[in-house]
Amino acid sequence: MAIPLEFDEETALAAAQALQDVLQQRTHRRKYLGQMYTVPGKLGEALNLPGILSRLSSKVASRRQSGLEEFEELWATLSLATQAKVLDAIQWYDPEDLSWDDKRSNRRPLTPGKSDGD
């Protein structure tokens, strides 16, 4: 999914919230006192995602801009699979990758009875 990404403050906020959801869905197993527990992942906190979300949702424009820059730096470090999950969660798609029958594409479907050479 090679989409030229240009985030603005709103789309970066939506993507950061979706990224937080994606990272919270990751779990791992931990053994404690002989019992196995499933523990939610803490990668979002390690990546300072709550701080980025706070800056992106700030009322001060300079804080939102710094949050946007920090999110773009973080975005470049994410794996392609994680990026794809986040983009899917915010319903961001590449029109070039859509099929002819997809309603989101801007292409006009071929009319029945007409060939490509007409």
C-alpha cells in the first residue's frame, strides 16, 4: 500500500488514535506465580503516543504542529503492516489500487455493449 502520505493535523490525530488502538490490540503472555496471563502491549506508551495525542489535540497551534512533526517521525518508523492496519482503520485508501467495480473509485464503469476500441 504505497500511498503518498501527507498528514495534516486532523488526519494525524485520527491516525494516531487508530495507531493507539492497533497497538493496544497486541497482547503477550506473561507468567506470574506459575499462572499464565495475557497482558496488553505497552508499545504505544514506549513510543510516547499518549504525548503525541495530547499535542495533536491541543488548542495551541504550535503544540499541534509539534505533535504533527513528531507523529510523522514516528510514522516513518512503523512497519508496513502496522501502517496498513492504521490506514484501514481510518478508511484511507489509494484510488489507484481500487478495482473498477469499487464505488470509491473515480473511474466510470464500462457500459455494456461497448468495446474498448469504440
